[in-house]
Amino acid sequence: MRRFDPIPGLGLTPRLLTVAACLLLVLPHIVVALVSVDPSPAAHFPPQGFSFKWYLNAFTRPAFREALGFSMLVALGAAAIALVAGTLASWFIVRHRFPGRGLVVTLLQLPMMIPEVVLGLGFLILFARAQLYASVLNILLAHAVITLPYAVRVISANLQTTQRSLEEAALVLGAGPLRTFWKITLPVIQPGMIAAGVFAFVVSFDNFTVTAFLVTTRGTLPIEIYSYIRTESDPTIAAISTVLILVSLTGLLLVERLVGFGRITQGGGLDK
Amino acid sequence: MPRVRPVAWLLMLPAALILGLLGAAVSSMVAVSFSGAEGWLQYYERFLGDPTYLAYVWRSFRVALYATALTLLLGYPVAYVMTRATPGWRRIITFVLVLQFFSVNVTRIYSLILILGNNGVINRTLRDLDLTVAPVRMIYNELGVSIGLASAALPFAVFPIATVLGRIPPSLREMALTLGASRTRIFWKVIFPLSAPGLLASVTVVFLYSLGAFATPLLLGGGFVDLISVFAYEQAINLNAYGFAAAGALVTLALAFLAVYAANRAVERWVKLA
Amino acid sequence: MTKSRLFGTALLLFGLIGGGAAAQAESLTIQTWGGVWEQGARAVGDAFAAKYGVEVIYEQQENTRLGIAKIRAQAADPQVDIVFSTADALEQAAEEQLLVTIDRAKAPNLAQLPDHAVRDTSIDVMNILFGFAFRSDLVPFPLTKWEDLADPRLAGQIASPTGQFSSGRWIIMAALIGGGSEHDIGPAFDFLAKVKPNISNFVATDGESVKALTSGEASVLAFGLLSDFASHLADGNLTFVIPTDHKILTTAVGVGMPNPKKAELALKFVDFIATPEAQTAYCGFITCTPSNPKASAPSSIDAFRPPAELLYRADWHVINAELPAWDDRFKKEIQTR
């Protein structure tokens, strides 16, 4: 057996704990996928039959459809804002040295260090004082704030690993800084931007806490799912969960193909 | 490195606007918290003077500590295994972790209810096997909330530790092995102290994340584990008491930053000693 | 941007603004709770829309308190024209001058309602009865009286409402069981302390209280609304009990008009929902007792016709003044481990 051991010379405890961790992360998805096809509203496991009716229920309920649209709108908008602001800011902090640079870098990461409940409450109070009651706009602005650090992290990591010589050559040859950025830098950091955009989208799409403080009448998908979980017991949410995890899986494989995990994990996204 | 021309600062404009929004939100929250009609400290006096409200703070800290401990108990070995495993296994583990990050948190909590609930997979199995009469309580308590938080926070804990562990030269371990040290001893005397900075980064992130959690305690706490977020939501949304909600949240935030700062100092000193 | 695209954008914007303006012509916004409550409101609202040729828009309130909080927040520029709420919440809103006065002369159908169901700014549409419920396939013995909730055999199997559930009525019921009332709340906490070891989790809303039992997460619900469970009683596994060994708690649900700008149309709706047809339809979904004596309650609650002398309406003045203190105490003594 020893020949097949992937990690020679490792004790039993870390192996067992790793297996436990992976089970904690993977098992729920499998259980949910199985429960989602159980025809009974009692959500049996293992399923006692096969039916797609909860999928049908999930897709035909206007509340979920509207919430999905709302979530997509907000997540796309927030990701776009974070991407533009994050790319420009990253270019500034990576390619320039100036007094107070450390402070600027820290400030750009600040939204990630403040517990979400404080952010949610802060935005609620800010918007109430400013008499802004437009749910979509408020949530979009708040999400732009919480997604910015992720965009900055991924793009700056990407910028740091790319060669500056090309940019310098372009500048020496007389191209203006803007033209250099547009023609040289941008194409080089494109994979990083894709990763950053996906990240910002996911962070916004998944957000619950900040959003919960800001919703008025229409909720995002996580909010709708939450209220359904609290009041209904049928496997509709299992169906939605399964669809979402399949979408995530596809998206993840796509990102992996396009830019590779290295960009996400080493690059900084998760490496808070 | 080009000199910073003043015009280059324009690059920061969009990000500055966004951060300005954050500044405005936090400062209006601070302002409201000091705007009591009966004196500027009114809300703080009320919050700090009543054990009912302080209980939210202690409960939040306790649950955040449990969740952090559980996350590290699972996350550290995962990071350790990742740095030692073959590239293939490392990819698989990374994939699992990133998938966790990419999945929607509320649906993950829902699946935990399906498994750990009073009528969940585990309890139904136990009942069907006639092993139990009353359900074994795995959610609707602080343990359940901690499990939920840990499962969400694992990716955030693993990567900083894995990064630091990856920087420790393997030769160090081999050298200690040839000198006759046991594996356990090498780990605790060499590897673990060297990974302290990554560990600290993980602790900070997971602790602050757990402290501000909202959906997890609401769904897995069963009303027994209301954290500071529940207090803030109830006061602000249900009772329109923005000032009081803000005071409570800010007290918790200040204590949390203090705790994180103290932990950082303590670990710094410990690393220097080691 | 080319000229034609600019033109297209302008046209689109114009269309949006124009569309928005068109939608504002004769519409009535109704705010109600979700679930069966929304179905009931829609049944009446859609019939109203058909009869008067107007558009009815439905907005959801998460719970009674939040619903009124929204009305309060919009006081300067009300967006809701009809609000469904409990009688005590409507009285509270009236005291804060959030509701328009009802002109009885222009609403002839209100004469059909009993006197106590028509107030200056709101009317009662139906009455709620409170009791407890359990899963007969999961409990160790069939419960019959309130004191059974404290039985040690039910350890860890009871879902309890929170202190704020239905504006503190679980606490008031506990007080009635212990020999007190909303004026003497002490006995409530003595009884609740006896139930506490049996509590598995807390539910804050109607929907959660139903789910606690249908999902099997709990086998007993300590306190709930008959309306919420009536549609489940036919399934066989669910039993609802209104014990008659103590007073029976009841409250009313009604409507008020928060928006002066739409008061005329809203008054037509108030008049409409007072009719026997509308109330029969409403209670058909919500399984309740209509306030109009000519309207009929669905047959599924025939078994629940408690003697009138046992019915108890708590004083909403006391509730509104004392609820925060009760809730604090509930959180400190009951909702903790």
C-alpha cells in the first residue's frame, strides 16, 4: 500500500482531519442533490422516488425568478464597478511609489476587515439619512464597496507578476501612459481581470448580511431562499441549491480553464 | 518606476469614491450612536448597563471563538496536507475549497439543517435504528452555529496557512529528521511556530467573519444563539432605533479590534521567543 | 455613441418614464403578510380589481410590527393604500396618526358589521383563535391541556414562539394559564420556566411555526394560530387543540388606510371587504371566522367553536406599552440556555 500513499511520512491525525473537513464541505451538496428529487414534501433522505417537481416549483415561482433577476442585476453591476475601480486603483498602487502608499493599500482592503453587520447597519443609516429609498441602487452601492477589496487583491497580484518591461518600452517609444495602459497593460492583465470579475460577482451574489439590512420590498436570491427556508419545509430549496452548485461547478471549471486556480488562491482572492 | 504625477492620482478616483461611501456609512453610524436625546452617551450607557444587551456581545465572542477554533482544527491540517501532497491531490483539495467559496451560503446552511437537524439525516437514521428516542441536538445551539460558520470559513482559513507553510523549506524538516527528532516534535517545535503569521491571519479573518455572521445563527441557532447582528437588525429594522443599534454594533466592533490587536501582539512576542 | 443609438436610448428612457406614469393611473397598493394571508388578500383584491376596473398591487410585510414600521417610515409620502394588520397594531397606528379616518357614510356595508368591529380608522375583517398544535405521529402521548406542555416526556421536542410572536400573545397566554393576565404578567414566566426544558427552538413568525411541525423539527408547537394550521388538519398527522380549561385568547385582523391621496379608492376597498362575499372568500383561504355575521366560515374549523364567554381579548394599550419589557425578560429567562 505504501507505494500508493500520496503523502509519505504524514501522521494519521492530519489525514483524518483533512478527510473530515472535505466531508463537511462536500457531503451537504450530495445530500441536497439527492433530497431535491424526492417527490414528498417531507424531504426524505435517501429519496423515496424520483421527481423534478421541486425544480419546476423553483422555476415557476415568480418570487424566485424576480429575485434571481434582481441578484444578477446587482451582482453584474457591482462587479463592473468593482472591476473598473479595482483595476485603476491596482495599477496605481502597484506601478507607483509614493508616500502614504501603505495607507492606501490598507484602505483598499478595509471593507473586508469590518464585520458585515457593521457595514449593513452603516449603509442602512447612511441611506436613511440621505433619504435614499431606492432598494436596487442602495444595494448596488453597498455591494460595490464589499466587492472592491477582492477585485483589488486579484488584479494587483496579477499586475505584480507581469513584466513591467513591456510597459516601459512603450513609454520610452513615446506612447502616453493612457495609451500604454490601454494597449499593453490591459491585455496582459486580462486573465486577472476575468478572475477578479468572477470573484466580485460571486461575493455580491452570495451576500446576505449587508443586503438584509437594505432590502425593502424586493429581495435578492439569498434573501428569498432564506425566507423560504424559514417558512417552508419542502425540497424546493434543495432543487435551487443543486442548480446553483451545478452552475458554480461549471463556472469554476471555466475559470480554471481560462485563468487557472493559481490566480485565485495564490493570487490573493482567498488569501485574505 | 515612473514618478507619481499628480494626474496619476485620478486613477484612484473611482476607488476613492467607493471608499468615501464606506467612510460616510461608518461615520453616519458613529454620529447616530452619539445622538441620544438625553445626552450623547445615552445609547452607550443603556447598552453597557444592561446584562441583556451585553449578553449579545459575550455570546458573539464565544461563538466566534468556537467557530475559529473549529475552523483551525480542520483548516490547519488541510493546509498542512496540501503543502505535502502530490500536485494532483492539492488540486482536488483546492477545488473543494474554492467550490465552497463559490456556493451560496444560505443553501449550504439549508443542507446542514437537512443533515444535522432534529429530523435530519443523522437523527432519522438513529431513530430508525432504535438507538435514540428523543433527537440528538446538533443544531439549535452554539455547536450547530459554530459548525455552520466553520464550514463557510474554511477556505478563508486554509489559504493563508498554506501560503506560509509552502514557504518553509522542506530541507528544514529533513534536517531535523536526520538529527533524530520525532515527527510530532518537529511539527510542534519547527513547523508550527514558523507558520504562526499565516495562522494569525486566518484567526483574524475567521474571527471577524464569525462575529458579524447573521444568516447562520438565525437558521442554525433556533433562537438560542442570537448574535450581535440579530440585536442590530432587531433594533434598527423592527424598532427603528438606529442610534441604539449603532452603539451596540460599535461596542462589539471596538472590542473585536482590541482582541485582534492583543492576539497579534501576543503571537509576535511568542514568535520572537521561539 | 452614434446618433441613432442616442435616439434609441432617449426613446427607451421616455418609454420607461411614460410607462411608469401609465402604471400610476388608478392603482391600489395592498400590504399583507405572506402565505395563506397573501392568498386571502389576493382573492379579495382581485375581485375588487375586476369589479372597479383598477389595478391592485400586492406588497409583503414580514410581520405585523415591520408592516407598521414601514407605514411609519413612509408617513411623509405613503406608498401603501390598504394595510392588513392586527386590530391592536392598527390602533397603535391610529394613535400615531398614520391612518385616514373612515367615512362611514360612504361605506354603507360597514353597517353589517358588529359595533366593535368598526373603529374610526380601521375595521375588523376576521377573528383569530390561538391554541397549540402537535404531530400525533411524533409525540409520546396526545396533549389535551396547556399544562401538558411542561410534561418531562416532551424534553427537547417543543417549538416555542418568541416573545414578540403575535405581539407578545404567547406571554399573555402563559400569564392566563398561570392565573395572571397582561395586567399581571409575573405568572407567565413561572409557567414558561416549566416549559423551558422542553423547548427545542424558537419560531418568530406564523410560517415558521407551521414549518416547525411539518418538517418534523419539533413534535409540538407551544402556541399558534388556528388559521395557520387549518389547511393541514386534513392530513391526519397534525392536531390542533384549543383547551377550554383556561381563557381562550383571540384577536382580530383588519384593514386600515395609510394613504390620504388614495383614500377614496381605499375606502371602496374597505367597504368591499365588509361584504359577506368578500369575507367568505377571505376566510376560505385563511380559515378564520369572519366579522360579518352573514359571511360563513369554512367547514374545516367547525370543530373549533369555543364558548363565547371563554374568549379573551387582551388590552392592546398594555401590550404596546409593556411588550419591550416582556420581551427583554423573555430573552433573559426563557430564550437562553
